[in-house]
Amino acid sequence: MARVRVNYKQLERLQRRISKFADVDMEAFNIAMVKELAARLLAKVIKRTPVDTGVLRRGWTIGQVKKIGDMYEIEVINNIEYASYKEFGHRTRNHQGWVNGRFMMTISADELEQQAPAIIERKLKAKLMEVFK
């Protein structure tokens, strides 16, 4: 009959790390991630807003984070009355022509949508490394 020696220290260490991960406040992580993505979107949209419309540029703000079911929602807002006209375009004053929109929010949102998975993955990886370090 053979003797087998087993060292459980590594398993106990893994168990402690897993329980440490369970203690991580994922709610706070999710809210921080949503705020960071909104801040990135805000920076992109401000950069794309025409310089000659300083009031419009300063009008961009971020709303509050809302949790709806399993989703988190935050708004990037511009309350300046002509923001939608600059975004999507409008007729000229004499109604004879059309001024093309700048699509500063649309383009920025599309760009961030492409970048978001990589950003979230990096942050989540950093959080996991922090826990399992």
C-alpha cells in the first residue's frame, strides 16, 4: 500500500482568495465603470462640438447613475435649446437651404461603443488582479 501526502495549503489559499472576491462590492465597481464611460463620452463629445458655439460646448453635463433591473444607465445631456439642431442639422432661416448636422454625440457614442468592451475588460482584469494578488 502506498502512502500519499497531500498539501492543502494551496487550496486553502485559493479558498481565501475566492472568499475575498465574493466580498468585492460589484455594485460600486459597476457604478464606477458607468461613470468612467460617461466621462469618456463627455470628453469626446465636447471635443467634437464646434468651437464657435462656446455656450453649446459648456452645456454638456453628465446625469446621475440609475439602476434599472440589471442595467445601469447614465445620461450625457446638453440642455442648450439649439443642441439638437447642431447635432442633426436644420433648415436655413429663409427655408431655402439645409445646414448639415455635426453629429458630435452620434459619432462619439458610436466610437465609445466600439472601445467600451476593451475598457471594461481592462478594468475588470485589474480588479481581479487586485483580489487574487
